[in-house]
Amino acid sequence: MKIFKRKQLEVGILLVMLSLQSCVYKKDILYFQDASELNQQKVERPQLYIQPNDILSIAISALVSETAVVYNKKWASEGSSAQPVNNLEILKLQGYLVANDGSIQLPVLGTVQTENKTINDLRQEITKMLEEGKHLVQPSVDIRLLNAKVTVLGEVKRPGTYNFTEQTLSIPQALGYAGDLTVKGKRKDIVLIREVQGKRKVFPIDLTQTDWINQETYYIQPNDVLIINPNQAQVKSAGYLGNVSSLIGVISLVITTTVLLTN
């Protein structure tokens, strides 16, 4: 009987260990735990590089507004009496689609190359073309990206692809679009996949710390992919042994049955 009781104690210890392994601790789910130590630094917002399949809104104006009409796509496609459009989907249809070789076609100016250029670079180039070609007096060029998107996958409440029109969007904001991480998400090892100038990069991010906030990974770039992996407890519950709580229940039933049969 003493041997059996000792076995019971060993099994009990094993059950406690299994329960602890399935727990999610406070230190694993709190964001920015060292925020009090975060240095106050100037915020530097990234420049967005233009990529193939981007849709750009390009509006050209000048000192005499009538002289700039023919340089805008809306006039070329709809006539000079076209009214301003506020619907984003219609704006996309009227925008400039960046070809696979990085080129766009502008009225009057013709082919303009966007490869390895930021939106600001393209703005400066078009302005220079208008000035040096003596097309317009005091030209002004406004460019916006119309189809920026970020994909959030894994342990979030609403995984999917989200469009945004903001010039800059941070990772916490992108996760907010997806409803935030579930308690099962591994906050210490978020994976960011990004393509920049034809090269793919993969960045690990620890949401419980702040050391990445002042780096290039803090702000989303168009077409970024965020992957939130499950934490250790979730992986174990989905593994060969099944749910840990179910396993504990089975073992407890076996012990109870054995005790009843041996008394």
C-alpha cells in the first residue's frame, strides 16, 4: 500500500507539472514591459518605396490652375467637366497602376519610371520634368498610394488582409485592425515579412519589449505580412497528446478507479 501511495504522489506531482506547463504567464502577454525605460527620441517616419501593382493618385496643379488640367488623368479619361470623386474604389480605377517594370504613363509627360523610388522621389522627379520642360509655372504635385495593405495571420481575433490610406501605419495599429492578439498568441516572437526594392526580409519582433520601436520595423510598409505564432501552451494542446486538461482528467479517472478497486 505504501508503494501505491508513493506512486499516487508521483502521479500528482506530474499532473501539477503538466498544469504549470499549460499556463500562460503575465510576463508573456503584457506589451512593452520596459516602456518606462524607453528613451524619448525624435520620431522618424519611413519613406514608402513604390512597388509594382501599386495604384497611385497623382494630382498636378500650377499657378494658373487651368493650364494643369491636361496633365491629369481624370481630364484625359473623362473630360474637363469631370467632378471630384471621393469614393476610394473609383479613385483606384482612375489611378496610375505601376507596371511590373516599375513604369507609369502620365498624360503629356509620357512614361515615368518609379523603380527604387519613394513617393517623395517621384514627386520631385515629376515636378522637375514640368519645370525643366517649361510645361507649367510653379507646378505642384501631390501623390498618394491608394491600395496600401497589410496581411495579419495567426493568433489574432480577425486574421486577414487590411487596406489603409494613412501615410504611415504602425504595427500596433495593424494588429488593432485584426482585433489584437488572442491570449494564445506568442507575443515574444512575432514574424514580419517585408519586400523592399525587390528583396525579401524577415524580422523577429518581441512585443513585450520596446527595443524595436525606434527601428525600421515599427512602421508598416505596404504589402507587409505579420505572422503571430501560437504560444507553447497552444502548441501542446494541439499536439499528439491532445488538450492537457483532457489528459489530466483521464489520468485522474484512472487513479480514482484504481483506488476504488484496490480498497
